[in-house]
Amino acid sequence: MDFIILVFSSFSLLADPVNFTYVILGFVIGTIFAAVPGLTATLAMALLLPLTYTLSVETALMACASIYMAGMCGGSITATTINIPGAPSSMMTALDGYPMQQQGKGALALGHAALGSMFGGAVGALLLIALAPFVAELSLYVKTTGKFSLLAFALIVVVIAQRGRIPQAGLAACIGLMLATVGLDAMEPITRFTYGYSSLTAGIDLMPVIIGTFAIAEVLTQASARTDITAAAAAAGKVKIRRRDFLPPWSDIRKIGFGCYFKSCLIGYFVGTLPGAGGSMGSFLAYTETVRTSTEPETFGKGNPKGIAASESANNAVCGGAMVPMLTFGIPGDPITAIMLGVLVINGIQPGPQLMTDQAGLIAPMLAALLFSAVVLIPLTLWLIGPYFIKIVSVRKDVLYAVIALLAVVGSYVATYSTFQMFMALAMGVLAFYLRRNGFPVITMLLGYILGPNLEEFLRRSLALSNGDPTTFFTNPDSLFFVALTLVFVYFLVIRTPAKKPAVVNSKS
């Protein structure tokens, strides 16, 4: 209770012009970096890292918190407007956000994304403040076998969620897993699948894969589409966007249901507490669970606001969850919290179980800034400059995608400072383009690549600890829980659902 009181009393630090300026500046920078394809909030945080030497500890941590929250919600901007997620955690938002944009409801889609982000960020921050020590203790019960089963569960569920395209989705996921094996072995100091190229020793970097899969592949898709690129721009220019258009009607919110918001927040938060899980997995699981429990699953992927709400609520709730292992054990939950861990260490703060008691006065302002960013800055940013977000489709497509291609290539170089990785981004773009052209969902390929290294590491460690006995995944309670959960999802998404589809089709015919 004392810690909760300390956090809420830390809101008074926002009255300091210096702290307030850096929180606002951090949120704006995080939003821009998350929205621009090729740039991420992780990069923005990395650029801020040298500035922490000149800032007070409280100011530096508050700025990092605002960048983190902005980075999670900012990716929905380009995911909705041009179908290029600015952040990996917004991939699921694009599935329904972009169709709404094509239907002339782009402002409403961004409004639903902002509302979900605000709700998820606030719930995640409040849960972090109230339950961090308890949740951190629970996460210790997920051992090596449980972590493998959790990752396998996430990958399997995302594949089977691609209704009607499960074989293609499975093959795409396998391609992602294969790409993840390139480079140094996860357990031994040997290289694999480098074919004599020293540049592949470190493997294929995540940033070129993300940039190629979305930005470059989208540019190639638009270039190959034989449509009048000026027609859409002219039509968008005639649409008058008012700020009230961003406000979701109460009827939509009631249809989505506060249960959906809250359930997605809980999924995102608890996924975030598992090291390495991140916003991508949280939004994947929340979106899939929402589709599973919906009475209209066929409407998802065609512009259903409920999909946007689930995805954005979950990935912003991850912010609070990912800070739990970082603060209590010094284990970052995702790349952004890894940089935040560096900020703590630079300022002489050693994360650990005693951090929230011995140095609570330094941590409380950061959590206050995280909650402030979610509740105040997310809706305020959309209200003030939201019309400029939607106007991105008014730009001529040839100019827009030329700039995106340039930013994507430059961004892939800036993120790795490697010319080879820059060309890898182009290669991944071509691969993703042909996969999309032939009906393969590239999202499963990307998830396979992201989860691949940890999936392999936890599998090999589990088998090493059990002397090669695969039954270890069915005898450990944490692993057995996720195995059972996987079977439940397979039943609802693969076995039970197809049995109902013929009757629906026949009734329509």
C-alpha cells in the first residue's frame, strides 16, 4: 500500500517543467518512431540512452516510460492507414484497421486503436503498481519446459487461426523457423547455414526481417497493382476529417464489450511478465482469443473494431507486464525494457527483489509517467494531431511509397549499421511479396522467426535436463498447462468450427 501511495504522489513531479517537457517530448518521439516504417520505439530509446548521463534519474526514467507507451500505440497509425505496422506489436491491428481505412472509416479505426491503447496501458500500469511482486513470484514457476510449451502454444494457435489457410500458414511459420536457425548455434559456438558467408555468422537481424516483410513487401505489392494511384488520393482529399470522427460511438463500445477490453488487457499483461514474450505475442493471443469467443468470427480481418480493440489493449498492457521481470529480477521482458535496464544500471540502480522497497522513490516516478502517458497523452495526441495521421492516404501513392522505401532501407541500415543486413531487408521483402501473392500469411513467418531462437533453446535445454526424455513436457505442471491449452484451442478453432460451416454456407445459398 505504501508503494501505491508513493506512485500516485509522484504525479506531482510532472508539475516540474523539465520533467513534463521530457515526458511530452519522449511521447512525441516514441509516436513518430513507432509510426514510421523502419524506425521503432526501441531505436528511439537507444538514441535517448546517451542523454541519461545529463538528466536526473527520475527524469530519464519518466522519459523512457513515455517512449515505451508511445511506441506501443504509435505502430497502429501506419498499420491502419497504409497496412504497414510501425511496430511488430501492431501486426494484428492491421488485419482489421486497414480494411476499415479502405471502407472510409480510418478515423474511427484510429479512435478504436487509441481507446484500446489507453485502456490497455492504464490497466497494465495499475496492475504493475499493485501486483508486481506477486506476479513476479508466479512467473518463477514457469520453468524451461513451460517456456517451450508456451512458445509452441503461441505459434500453433496463430497458425490455426488462419482459417482456410492453415497449410499455407504452417509452411510460412516453418520458413520463419528456418530463417531463425541461420548463424551461431543457440547452445554451442558453431555456425549453421552460413554457406561460407561471414556476414551471416551473427544471423539475420530482426529489424531487416520486419522492414522487409511489411514495408518493402507492401511497396512491391502496390507497384505491381495496376490501379490508378491518384484516384484513392483524390477521394481521400475530399473526405473532411473532424476530430469528433475519432470518437468511437457508444454503440460500438457496447458491442465490443468491456469484458473484451479487460480480458485482452489481462492476456497482454501476463504475457508481458514472461521474459522475451513481448507485445507481439500478447496481441496475437488476445486477437485469437477474441476471434474464438466471437459469435461472428467471419467478420474478423474485414474491418471488425473488436479485433482492433483486442490487439491494442493487449499490446499496451504488455508495457506494465514486461517491467515486472525487469525491475524485480533484472530480466528484460522485451527489447525496450532491455534498454530501460541499461538506463537503470547507468544510473547506479541495481534491479532485484528489493528494488521496490529500497529505491522505490526512484521507480515510482517512472510508473506514474507510464500511467500518465496511457490515460492522458494517448487520447490527447489523437485529438490534437489525429487528422494529420489520417491525411497520410491523401499523399500520392507513388510519392508515399517511394519515401517509405527510402525510409525502410535507411532504417534497416541505421538499426544494424550493416550494408549486408540492408540487402537482407530487400531480400526478405521480395520473399514476403511472393508469399503474399500466393496466399501465404507472412505474419506466421515473422512470428516463427521471432519465436524460433527461444523455441529451439528451451526445447534443447528441456531435453538435456531430462536426458532426452520427451515426456518431460507432459509431466511438468507448467508445461502440461500450456499443452492442455493448446489442445483446447485446436478443438475450438480446427475441430469444432469446420463442422458448423457447411450449414451456414447452405443456408445462405
